[in-house]
Amino acid sequence: MAAPTVLVIGAGPAGLAAALSLRARGVAVTLLEAEEQGRVRPGSRALFVHRDSLRLLEAASPGLGTAIARYGLVWRVRRTLYRGRQLFERTYPEPLLGRMPAFTSLRQVDTERFLLQACTAAEVQIVWGSRVESVSASSEGVTVRAADGSRWSAAYVIGADGARSTARRATGIAVSGPPVDAFHVVIDVEADEGSPLLRERTFHYRHPGLGGRNVLLVPFTGGFQVDVQCRPDDSPADWGSEEGARRWLRLVVDDSDAGPIRWASTYRFLRVVADQFTDVHRRVLLIGEAAHLFPPFGARGMNSGFADAAVAASAVAEAFRAGTERERAALIGRFAEVRHGAALRNAAATERVLAHLMPGPGGRIRQAAAAVLNPVLPACGRWMESAPYGAAAGPADPSGMTRGRY
Ligand SMILES: Cc1cc2nc3c(=O)[nH]c(=O)nc-3n(C[C@H](O)[C@H](O)[C@H](O)COP(=O)(O)OP(=O)(O)OC[C@H]3O[C@@H](n4cnc5c(N)ncnc54)[C@H](O)[C@@H]3O)c2cc1C
């Protein structure tokens, strides 16, 4: 058997979490990251770290889940409006002291900062500025070459190198998912601790100030994110620029509650899943956005990346203890099967979200009827509240390898 060394490609949240999970199992790991140390990743991006993820991170590095939970914001009010009229409001109790909250909300760059600190403490070797260009696997192990001329050998490679994954392309694994026309604009707005906008998550169906576009406001530590569902014929340059955002933001929130805009970007509602999560030799494991892309509604992107990381690390650590190549391959194959299944369930959940956010004529009538009936049938408001995020309970993991919903 090849030397028990694991290479992780990519220091995003999935790669950092995989490195920590491997170290927690006593496996030596080297992480190769294309960008330079100290890079500043733009924007708030993935905000929610759910309780399942906090627990996985706590298990990988004691204190990490708790530190992220403490830094993040736990807002307690959810509101849903339809054409400016409130349909649903619920206030949740304070999280119990000493228990992980149901979720916490912080900028992805802050989550990554905590992960990076934990990796340093766990003696993960991180090689910055090392862009992997080729990954070549055999039944003996994997050889990786980087743009700086360095060459690495490992028993296993975990490809956590994001949506344009070199690990995935080099192993000939294809991705599938439907094309998407419409786009969303997402902006970050700074806000003082006292701002009422930091106390609640609000979803507006057909916001009257924005010509009936759907608008989501989500607070995080230090500010809030606004997501506007644009129309196919809207101009991304108009809606997605900071100047454009300044024009429409004042139609959504009071100027006095909001500080400066810190980031503006656009994205498409992609649902893409890799056809396989491992190569034919069972030596390269794909996790995070290297394996799947989900839209942000439902917070499945980063959270499912954490679940992938934990299952991949467990499979690799067990493979090192296995007696035969056949057993080793079966363990990695099981990782791929379980996480591919989870990704397909996540993709199906986002498909249902999309049908709700971009309804056909029948769906539009159902939503309008729910808004009218809500005063006498509050279940209508509850449906309108939960539908934009996918199934409330989320897709279960029948394998039991992660207890979580992602
Ligand atoms: C503009 C933008 C906005 C987003 N907004 C939201 C949002 O509002 N809500 C939400 O939930 N999610 C959002 N996301 C998605 C979220 O950021 C991802 O789910 C998350 O980053 C995935 O983590 P990851 O570790 O799988 O991949 P990434 O975070 O992409 O990390 C991959 C890492 O691999 C490195 N890398 C890439 N190629 C190589 C290579 N060849 N060699 C070595 N290293 C390499 C990259 O530099 C990077 O550090 C957004 C993403 C983007 C890009």
C-alpha cells in the first residue's frame, strides 16, 4: 500500500473541514491552495452554519463549533410578506445556554477564518500559492502536479477545489444539471448592532417597491444580505452593480437602518451534481462544490460540503486500516454512493424551491389564493414561509454516516 498521506486540494470551507476531520482521526494531511496566504475572499456568501455542521466541526476540532456559534448571529424572528402584506411571523425562543443553536449566521470569510485557525492548531500543512494542474490516479495512489512545478504523491486525494474543480476534470468525471436563465442579485449591507434589520429574516413575495420581484433579507454578524430574484430580461449590470443596488435598496429598507453597501454580485440558480464522487481507482474523492452546486436558498451548499468532508475523512481513515485493496476500494465507494445520494436529494429539494420561486400560472394562482386565505387558514402562511427553502426537515441521510439533513 502507498504511504498513508492524504492531499486535500482547496482551502475553502469543505477542504479546511476535511483536513481537520482527517487530523482528528490521526491522518497526516497536506492541503494545496491555489491562492496566496492572506487572500481576501469577497462578500458574505454562504451565511448559515446549521447545528448539524456545528456538531461535525466540533467533533473535528473541539471548541470550533462553539466558537463559530458564539461569533455568528442567531436571529429569532422570521417574517413572510406577499405584495407588502404580512402572512407569517414567528418569534423563536433564545437558544439554550450550553446547547448548540439551531443555526448561526456569519459571513463565509469569518467561518473560514475559524477553520483556518483550527487547521493551524491541528498542524495541517498548508501550501499556499500552489495551483494544482494535474491529478493522475492508479490503484496504487495519486500523483499531483502544481503550476509551480512541485509534484506530490499521496495514497488519497480529496478534491475540494470548488466549482471548476481540476480534480474532477482530471479524473474525467462529468457533471449534470439543467440550464438556468434567471439570475439573482445579492448584496451585503453593513448595519449597526441596534438595527432592527439584524433581528429578523424576512422574505417578500412580489415586493411592491421592486415591481413584484421576490426579495430575501438575511442578517449576519455585522450586517445583512439582500437577495433579489431578477427577471430574465433584467440587466445584471444595472441590478448587480453597487450603484444600481443603492437605487433599489432604499425601496426595500429604511436608510436609517442600513449602512453602506459592502458587496454586490449576481448568481444563477444552478443545480449541478457530479456523475461520480470518486474516480475508477477509488483514490480521488470529490467534496463540496467540486462535487455539487446548489443555490443558496436552503443553505445546502456549504453545509453539505461539511457533511461530505466528514464522510470522506472517515472513509479514508478507515481505508488506511483496511486489510485488502478490495476493502479499501469498497470504503471509498461507499463514501461516493452515500454523498452522491445526499447531493441528489439536495438537488431535488432545490428543484422544488425553484418551482415555488418561479411558478407557472397554476403555482401563481395557488400562492395568490394562499395569501387571500391566510387570515382564516394560517397553514397557508406557514406553507408560504417554508416553501422557498425546500422541505422543512430536509433530506435525511439514510446511511447514518452523518446524522444531518444535508
Ligand atoms: C460570488 C459567490 C456568491 C455566493 N453566494 C452565496 C450565498 O449567498 N449563499 C450561499 O449559501 N452560498 C453562496 N455561495 C456559495 C458558497 O460560497 C459555496 O457553497 C462554498 O464556497 C463552497 O465551498 P467549497 O469549499 O466547496 O469551495 P470553494 O469555497 O470554492 O473553495 C475552493 C478552493 O479551492 C481553491 N482552488 C480552486 N482550484 C484550485 C486548484 N486547481 N488548485 C488548488 N486550489 C484550488 C480555491 O482557490 C478555493 O480556495 C457563493 C459563491 C460565490 C462564488
